[in-house]
Amino acid sequence: MSYTRDPVTEKRVSRLNPQNEWQVIEVPELRIIDQDLWDEVKARQAAHTKRRAKVETTDRNKLSSRRCVGGSTFCPACWNAGSAAVG
């Protein structure tokens, strides 16, 4: 990142360096998650994204996303799914 002064406001403005000037150095010993687990999760995320893209948006999907609880209410005694009646 480089900093320059704006001639009008005289404030310091930050700008990203061009990507060809970036220095990327891998340091595997600083990783929190091992590479195998990382690759597995990324593959799962990609599969989920592809699957979600195939789901058609229906009127019911649109309606439930606008509601406050979104149809995700449960009975605290038996954990059966239900819906909230507003009235």
C-alpha cells in the first residue's frame, strides 16, 4: 500500500500497489488448518454453491425470506416445526 497527499484536501490517501508488485510468500508453519481439510471444505462449499444455483426461486421462497422468522419456528417442548400466526 502506498500513500499520497490529495492536492485539494491535503489529506493522506492510501492506494493499493499494482498486483504485479505484490510479494506473496507461503508460510505453511503459520497455518491454523491443514491443507487437506482446507481443500475438503472448499470443495464442499463449491458443491453447495452449484446446488443452490439450481434451486428455482418460487413465490414461497420469496415470501419466507421476507418474514421475520422465515418459517423457522419450533415448539420448545417437542421441537416440532411450526409457523407463527400474526394477528
